Amino acid sequence: MKKRILAAIAALAATAVLSACGSDKPASTAAATEQASTAQETAKEEKTPGEPVSGGVLTISLSSSPKNLDPVKYTGTYESQIIGTVCDTLVEYNTELTEIQPGLAKSWKVSDDGLAYTFTLRDDVYFQPGKFQEGRKMTAEDVKYSLERSRQLSAMNRLDMLDHCEAVSETELVCYLAEPNAVFLTALTDAGNVIVPKEEVEGWGDDFGTHLVGTGPFALESFELDQQAVLKRNDKYWAAKPYLDGVTFKPVSDGNQAVNALRTGEINLATSLSGEAVKIAREDQSVELMETPGLHVAYIYFNQKSGPTADIKVREAIIKAVNVDELTAGVYQYNEAKPASLPLPPGSWGYDSSLESEKPAYDPEGAKKLLAEAGYPDGFDLNIYISNTEARIKMATLFQAYLKQNLNINVNINTSEWGTFSEIAASGKADVFAMSWTWYPDPYFFLNKLFHSSSIGSLGNGQGFENKEVDQYLDDALLTTDQAKRAELYKKALAVIVKQYPGIFYANENVNWGVSSNVQGLTQRADGKVKICTPDINVWLSK
């Protein structure tokens, strides 16, 4: 019964082994992994980087190619890594993601009714020089322009709680909300809400995304689609003078290639490693593997509005036809992730472990019965859309095998680069799409973006999930700042969501970075953001 699925897993494992630098050795055992980790720790202890030095270019690989760097248009973490290096936000999360700290705003206060946020801005912030301005001082008018632009145009509705802004003076701004919203400050930390100069935005028009200008530590020198983004040091950065001369971002979709590039010095930091690349990085003493549990959910999302999956019985049948633990082990063969159950990562304070039992268990016979009751006893054809990354291709191959064997559903796998994939996923026209979601510990950034009806048509809720009870719980959770009360409301929403069988939530990935030995001062965050120069961090390269 399991021959086809086991063959798929075996094929994936063989591919992973053969693609790793020509190695034909089997996957490492736990003992070998522990040995490699011990050696790596010893190597790290022996490193003596000395005092920080200036100079050098940090080269970072991204697992997919960024499409557009306009903050209101970005849809993936690939773009946000670059945007967050070129631009700044009013406020920022600390490294531990436990509290909001100052950014371009020195301080802020909130009105008693929760509708007005008054920000006092720094008076020593300058934009990087561009074609349409020469590096002028940032003022409250720029903040007003940027935030209101995000409110109107954001592809992900990242600032939909904002009503309008008022520039009281050059250094004082008031943001007015339509109703109290507990996540407004957190939303302001997102790369989609960075501050940009009006002259550059309007001067470049639709091309602003390839000529991004901000106030950050590095200025965009050039952006070549599918090739690289080259950044140079901003000597007038308000927080500190960066040690690095520049930063270059390059798309490298193959993790093994990324690790090999680390070894040769072609890159210094490889983000989003998975598969055999994790094993190689663990065992190579010239490379440091940085791992931390991520605020991350990988999932397969079913169309709620059209096609066979609009029927809840079909969705339940598909879930029961897939052995999630086995699928996760097949995709993440080197402990890069843990099997998931819910559309919220365990690191979020809204997570409810009691709901894990609500996920349908693997039951092929029960799945067949449900599919027959729904009117599809002989199966049907289904299209799944994924980005062209190793982990997604592995997952889709196993998903295809499970559905063919257990339900006679023919799954056609459609892969594309991130920009094309994200457009398809947001369109509502995909039978099924699969991706991952990572953001902040606040459940709003998962549940509202993936399941609130107001997000239909955006990447998060491209499949059209709509439930009035869920909407109400999610809306109510924004009206109080009491985290315990909010957590209870999110748990109630989560309980309704899981019973609608919207998808398969199969993995909670770690944040996995491969780092060359000369990179100093780098700190890893659970949200996967790479921070290179901030008031607290200043990455440098040892000689």
C-alpha cells in the first residue's frame, strides 16, 4: 500500500545525497551530527576575531529571487531582506522579538482612547542621495506620505488599521486609527512600512522598485532582476557608521550551491538553508550553521471558493490522505523542521496545543469514503502551485504520491520563481498552492493575514477563506491591549479555523543560516530578518 510513497521518499533522499558535492555517503546519524556540532563549537571558541575593522563587502544569498523592492509591492522575505537594509521603520522589534524599541521615532505616546499615536521623530536622519533629491533631511511629512501610501497601496494590506496621519511639525507626527488596534506598533516594524522620499517614488513611478531610496545603513547602487542587488555604505546613517563598505544580495535557489559558495568565499551568509545543505554546513568546520526555532509555518492551502476543494468533505479527505509526519520527515531529512498541526507556530503566544488533536489523523480508507460522499469516487485532476525551491519541490512530489495512491487524484505540479508564484497564489485561481508564512509572535500576523475575509485577494488569503465567526473573533482581539484576553480570542478563532480544514499545515521550520568564519557581530532572530547595522548591531568582516 505504501510502496509508491516510500519510493518517492527514497528517490528524494537519493537525490539529496547525490547532489551534495558528489557525495554518496548516507545521511548523518544523530551521533555524527552531535560530533560535528561539538567540533564546530570548538572551532568557534578558538576563533579570535579581534577588534572590529572597516571595509569589505558582505555577500548574502537568498533562496529565491526578489521581484520588486518597492515596499508597498513586496510579498516575500526575499524582498524584505533588501528593503530592510536600505530603509528604516519608525519603530523596530528588539532581537528577541519581545518588545518594540525606537527607530526613526525617538518616542511615542498613545491617546486614552487608543485612536491617536503621537511620534517624536529624530532630527538627524537623512535620505540617501537619489536622482530626484540630493540626500535631504527626513521630516514628518515624509513619514505621513510613506505610511498613507502603504495604507492605500500595500499588496499585503500591511497598514489597513491606519486612517490618516498629521504632520504637526518637522519632528512630530500623529497617526490616527479608525478604531483601536493592538498591533499598530508591531505593523509599523514591517519592511512594507519603511519611510521613503516622495520625490523618488513619484519621480521613478513604476520603476521605484528598482531604484529604492531610504534612510538605512546601505544605499541601493544597482538591482538586476534574478542576478543581484548591490548596496553601498551610507556614511550619513543616523544610528552608526557601518563597518562594511557594502552588501550584495544574490539569489541562489540551490542550498548545496549556497554552501559551496560559502566554502569558496563567493558568499559570506547563506539564508534559508534546508536539505542536504544543512548537513554539509553542520559538518564543515569552515562554515558555521546558525539554527534557531522560527516563527514559521509551511502549509498547503486549498481553494475555498471554486473547484473540488470548495467542498469541505474534499478538503478533509485530502488531509486524511496525507501522512504529515512522514511527509515532513521526507522533506526535512536533517531536522530542519518539526511536524506542524496548526496554522500558527508554537512560538506564538496565541498557540493552543489542545487543538492539535483536531487535525484529522492519517486515514486513507476514511479519506476514500469522504471523497466518494463528495461525488468524486474515481478522483479528479488537481493543480498545485509552488515556488521553485528545493523544500517545496520535495513536498509537492510527496503530496502528489499520497493523493494518487490513496484517492486517485492526479496532482500536476507547477513551479515558478517567487514573483510569478505569489501572483498566482493571491489570484484565487489556484486549485492548491503551497508556501510558508513567517512573521512576529503576535497571532494577528498569521491568523488575520491568512484567514480574515478582509485579506481575500492578497497573498495570505489568496484561497478565499471566509467565516463570519472567525472574522468577529479576530476583530475583537484588536480592541484590547490585554495579551491574555487577546490570546483567548485567537484560540477561539483557531478552533473554528481548524474545523474548516483549510489546508495542511505540515512543518515549523528552523531559521537556518550558513555563515563563513570571517563574519563577525551577526545575530540571528526567530523571524529570519538579517540585521547588518542598527543601534545595537554592526556586522564586520575579519581579515
